[in-house]
Amino acid sequence: MNLGEAPSRARRDVVMVPDLEERGAIDLTTFIDGAGGQTFDGATDPNVRVSALRRYRQIGAVLIVLDVLCLMLALLAAHALRFQLVPDGDYMVVIAVAGILWPGVFHALGLYAPQRLTGFEEFPRTIAAVGIGIIVLILVTFWSDVYLSRSWMAMTLVFALTFELTARMVVRTYVSRLENRDRLMLRTIVIGSKEQVDEPMQLLGRPGSGFLPLGWIDATSPVLASTDVSPTERVDRLRLVFRHYRPECIYMASTTIGRKLTFAVMQAARQEGLVVRIYTHLSGVLSSRLTAQPLSKEGVALTVKPAGLSTPQRAIKRGIDVVLATVGVIVVSPILLLATIAVGVTSGGPVLFRQQRVTEGARTFVMYKFRTMTPAGKLDADSRDLDTSVPFFKLKADPRLTRVGKALRRWSIDELPQLFNVLIGDMSLVGPRPLPAQQVSANIELLGPRHEVRSGITGWWQIQGRSDLDHEEAIRMDHFYIENWSPALDAYILLRTIGALFTRKGAY
């Protein structure tokens, strides 16, 4: 069994377990400390950093407090707007009881373990928890004299959703910042064959992954895989390594791990209170599409729900597009007017820029934007030599931009006329960005698969980094969206787009 260093950020101050196979060791109750020659007696390593699980538990406790505060603020705000009265004693009792039951609903949906949820997975669960919590609140009031009205319930739901989603977005941003600064990392050991641990070790070792790979255990080593090793010995040896290195997460990274060793890892991890994760190559698939199903009596298989938009789903998506685009045109009409005046007054030429773009089914259409560049006749020689057929071509400091055009792009106001493209039916609010026909025709094999769905004003890669991403990463994220579309994903992207507009990261 080898416990080697991780490829990038493995701990260098932790003594690694000796190569037991080469030393001929059988009993794992003692290890030789490579630094001082002292026998290891099973005590924990004092040099291991502060537990990330402890920090996650602290964050979970903060979330409980925030959830109760969000509910109380929602109830008080709804009462004040509906009745214009100070809450009486009965109403305060309802608030107190609701404050006790509310965290129970969120806990049941796993919303106090942020280390096990992505931001998108947390989003629909939060919405579901608020909805269930409001139903529980209504049931509670049946046993009180508090008057309920439909308007009160609607306002409470809206306020609670707004406060909860805002609070969790703030906490999620804080957690992501800690992970990106490598200040919140779960100590991890990977178990697998030598050939299959490299990939997960590399992924876990990336900055911002949220994991600190301590090393790996060779699952094919005779000291674990041999038939001469009893089940009890196998579990004890794994527990001894776990106790020495104090991991907070175990990754099983090999399909070659047999049933006996898998059972031993699960048993040892359970006895040490560790989470076991199974590494797969199902990249680009949301966990909401996965279900674990029994295979015969002793196996388990992962089932991936089929992707793609059914006819009813397409109808729902189109209906949402029409309603929101109509509301959007009405809301931003003053901005549209001001932008039209600014472009028309400050530069010669048309206000709108029209270009052939490609959408679903490789169909071309005319996309509208506010013109942000100098008219073609005024371009300098260097600008004329630009190769615009490169996928996702965009210059960070484009010499063709006008002064007003820079401001419009910085706030993405130049994209607002595309709301009319949505109403016409050429585009959707959310989807892969439509690329110029010139780029698509020059890179048809690379860009063709993006056109399985209707192009959108915003999309998955726009909220992940916008123009700061290279074209390969942008294409991968477009494929991710196509593979995992759902109304909840569209709603999540739209809300995240609002935040991206204010941060202006990658906007140029």
C-alpha cells in the first residue's frame, strides 16, 4: 500500500505512511515515524490544520439563525403591509412556533450542509423548503385565532423567498471565496489503483476545489487486496491510516476495487465518521439527474435521466420567454430610449447593429444590438486585419468601440434589443449565445452541437465568467446547459445574471 503525495497541494508537513508492501509489514497497528524514528501509537497528528468540517458546521449554524430571521422579517413585513397594525400576542406566538419549525424543514432538505450542495442544487431546495414551510405555517395557524388571508399568505411567500434566496446567495458567495482562497478545504484520501487515481487527485488538487488531497492508497496492494487478509484486519488497517491522517472525506476512485475492499472502506469510514464519495467520469451531469438503484441483491447502479426538451417542456420554456420578455421590454423601455438617443447623437450611422447569427437547428436569423462600434468605413487598418472567424472572438480592448459603446457593453445594455428577438421566437432568454454565421461556418464541427436548443440572451457560461473564459471552456459550459436543462436551471441563471451585471466581471 502506498500513500503518496498529491500532485499539487498535498501536505508536506504530514509524515506519510511507509511503503508497507516493500517493508513486508503485515500489522498496521504501528508505523515508523520517518522523521524521528518513533513508533506511531494511533494518536492523531497535531500538525493537521483546523477542520474544514468544523467550519462548515459553524456556517450551518449561521444559516439556521439567518433562516429564522428571514422568516420573522417576512411575517412581520407581510402583517404590516396587509393589516397596518402592530402584531398582537397571538400573532407573536405563531411567529415563535414557526421559528422553531422552520429550520426543521430546511434541515430535512439538507440545506445546512453546504459542503454537499452546489449553488444550483441549493437554489431549488431553498424554494421547496420555503413553500413547504409556508404550508406548515398555515397548518399551525389552524390551532390559533390568527386570521389568515390569501393576500397575507402570498406576501409572506414572496418576502420569505426573497429574503431566503438573498441570504443564501450571500453565504454561498462567502463559502466560495473561502474555497477559492484555499481556506476551506476538506482533507481527503483517495483510494484506487495506481492507474486510476491520477485524474481525481489532479481535480481535487486544483485551487478552489474545496479539497486538500493528503495522498492515495493503492487498492491493489496485497496488504489490502490479498485473500490472506481477513475482513477485520482490512478494516483495522484502513482505520489506522484514517486515524493517523485524519481525513474528512474518502474518495473511491477505481472500478477495480472489489466488493470486499469496498465493504471494508465503507465500514472503516463509518466507524471513523467519514464521508465516502465515489468518483465517476460523469462530467457535466447535475446530480439531480442521477439516481442510485439496486442492481440484483448486492450491486448499485447510477441511473442518468435522459436529457433534452420534450414538447411540453419546450412549450413551458417558450411561454416563460414571452411573458418575461414582454415584462422586460416594458420595464427597460426608458433605458432603451436613452440608449437610442445616446448612440444616435454621439456617432454617425444606424442605432441598431444587425448581424446574421445561428440558432437552434443551425438556422440563421438577424440579431439586434445597440451599435457599440465605429461604422465600417471608419475602421483603421489594424482593425480591418482582425480575424473575426475565431470562435467566441472578442477583444478585451477593442479599438473599434466608441465611447458610448464601451459604457453600453460594460452594463450589457447593448444586448437589450434582443428582447425583441425573444418575442419574435428566434432566441430564448436563456441558452447558448448565438454566434455569428461566419464563426459557425468556419468551425462547424466544434460549434455545431451548440445548436440543439434555441440560442439565448444569457446562459451558463455568462454567469461563470462571461468573456474571461476561453472558447473551449465556454463550449463545455454550453454543452452542460444542453445536457441539464430545466425550468429551475433557467431561473437560477436569470437570477445569477442580475448579479453578474452588477459585478461586471468579464464585461467588455
